[in-house]
Amino acid sequence: MAHSPDVARPGSPLWKVVGASLIGTTVEWYDYFLYGTAAALVFGKVFFPDSDPLTGTLLSFLTYAIGFAARPLGALVFGHFGDRIGRKRLLVLSLLLMGGATTLIGCLPTYRQIGVAAPVLLTALRLVQGFALGGEWGGAVLLVSEHGDRARRGFWASWPQGGAPAGNLLAAGVLSLMTATLSDEAFLSWGWRVPFLLSAVLVAVGLWIRLAVDESPLFQQALRAAKERTSVEQPPLVAVLRNHWRDVLVAMGARMAENISYYVMTTFVLAYAVGHVHLPKQTALNAVLIASAVQFALIPLFGALSDRVGRKPVYLVGAVGVGVWAFVFFGMVDTKSFGALVAAITIGLVFHSAMYAPQAAFFSELFATRMRYSGASIGAQFSSVAAGAPAPLIATALLKDYGSSTPIAVYVAIAAAITVLAVLCSRETRGEDLADTEPAREGVPVG
């Protein structure tokens, strides 16, 4: 196959694409993490007030986990149409859906006001959030990957990944501000709603920036090639499962440690620190704030490192690191020292960054252009049902049953072992031309 360089194609300037993707993913992750943070600190009391505190937290984490169930559906729907009509349109739709659902959560009546209908409505809106996020991630990272060049793809594609810590930083920061300025009564009465309502403003900003970016030039090139062929093109999902099923399994396995460790060390830790260790909410939120700020700075550095040494070595360091660190993590939180809490979360997120930063380029390089949105989204989001979705729920249940953090650390270590195995079974993708990432290696050429 002729070798076609990544960069010799028209399109928006790379900095503009990176900025639009980063801001869009920050808004989406702000909305998503805001729910997780509120589930740990607020929703048990507001939507499940008749339960004991730990059971209330367990129930609120259950609604949190349900949102992950919609992410594979979002991956299928957004992936199909993203591979058929383009990345940009689907990214605009995902932002509107996420922002609308989050804003409506801020308007929900409580259990005391309308009874069981309150948690039912909360769960329904959480499903919309999950559906939107299931389609967001793949499109955002592909838009950058397909605009950039192969030599620095790990660095540039890692910037949309920075939207996760930036969104978490923003969500924890707004909630921290509210808890610092309001009494507990005022915060539970109305203060928790303000961050959710703020989403409407953030979505407007994100849309304004995202609409100004051009469609992926690589996708446009592949679409033109597909129209010139006389054969009928397979639906993206069918093509992925036929030509890239091994790559889908690699992506799913690679996500296990990354997803589980993140939600344990940023979401569950809030409930653990406040409910089990009896630290103030403000202290726990501030620790997550500091750690998220550090992670935001680290992600592009690990992305750049993956351009130099490869995706696999960087990813493996992160997976092994979180598996070992999980056994140290809770012991540091148990000291009740703010410094130890910050160090525990920050070091955990350093290892997480080593997986999360190269993930965007790694997954993009696994799949052919006309099925890349579907393949990357399916691999990433189907695994989230088994990984991130139940992570806070399983961690809370283990704590309730055993009264110890050790089983939780074992749970994270098992996830790390799965990820190590998956990454070892994958090929190194660094330096591949995305235009040449075709399933021809599996026997079926696709444009």
C-alpha cells in the first residue's frame, strides 16, 4: 500500500482542533464527574434519605453505575453515524445531550417532595448522560488524531484526555466552593444544585468553540474513497467485529485497570474519606482538586513519552503501578492526614495518567478510518460496564461486608493484571500512519 503522510491534508489548524476537543471533553467530563462526586456526598441524603448512611451511598452509587449501562449504546449509535456522516456532527449532539441532562438534574425535586419518582427521574437523566458520554470520547480523540501527524500523535491526542482531570477539577472545585461558603443545611437544600445548573453556561461555550472546527480530513478522504467503490460497504459495527475483533478485546482489557483505578481513587475515595475515615467533605474535595490539577499537567507529558518509547511501555508502567499502589493508597488515607490523602490520590493518578495519556493515540491506531469511531468507542465503552460502572459500587459493598480496604486493593490489583495481559498481547502502534491502518492485514481491504 502506498504510504500517505498524516499531515498533508487540509483542515482546521491543529491547535484549534486540540482546543475545541479539550474544552468539549472538559465540559462533558465536568457533567459526568459532577454526578459521581454528588453521588458520594449528596445524593444518598437527598434521594435516599430513609436509608442508613452507607446504604444510602450504596444506592446513590447504583444510580451512578446505571449511567455506564447506556455508554455502550452510545458507542454503537454514535460510532455508526460518526463513521458514516462524520465526527463533528456527533460531537455537537453529544455535548447537547450531556449538558441538557445535567442541567435538568439541578432542577429535580427531592425524595421528600415527590417520593420514589425523584430517584427514578435521577436515574433516567443519568442514562442520558451515559449515552452521550459513550459517543463523546471516541469522536473527540479521533478528531485530534486524524488532524495530527504520526510523530507527535501521542502528545496531541492526549490533550482531549486532559478533559477528564480538568472536568473533575472543575466539578470538585465548584462543589468545594459551595461546601466552603454554605452551611450543611443550605448545601443539602439548594447549594448542590448550582454546579448542575452551571452546566448550561459551560455547554454554550463548548458548542461555540466546537462548531468552529472542520471535519476530520482523514475521514473526508476515506468517505470519498468509499463513494468511488462499486461494492456495498459493510456497516461499521459489522466491519469492526469481522476485521478488528482482536483489537476490540485489547482495548477492552486495556481499559480495566485504567477505569477501575480512576473511579476508586477519585470517586469512591470521597465516600471512604468522609464516611469511613470521618474527614470533612471540604478536606476530601480539596485533595481531589490538587491531585486532578497535577494529573492535568502530567497527561501531555506521558503522551509525549509514548511518542518516544512507544504506547505499550508507558501503558504497562501505569497498569503495574496502580496494581501495587492500591495496597498503599488506603493506608495513607486512613492516617487522616491531609498531606497523606493528597499524596495518595496524586500518586495514584500519576500511574493512571501513564495509561490514560497514550490511550487516545493507541486506540486510534488500532482501527481503520471508516470503522475507527465504532472500534475505538466500542472497545472503550463496553469495557466501562464491567470496569468503571461498578467500581464505586463494588468498593462500597466490599467495605460494608469486610469493614476493611484490603479487599478493595485486591480488586484493583486484579484489574491491573487483566490490563497488563491485554497490553502484552497487543502490537506496538507508535508511528503508524492512520491512513494505512487498514484491516488489509486481516484480509479485507477497506478505504
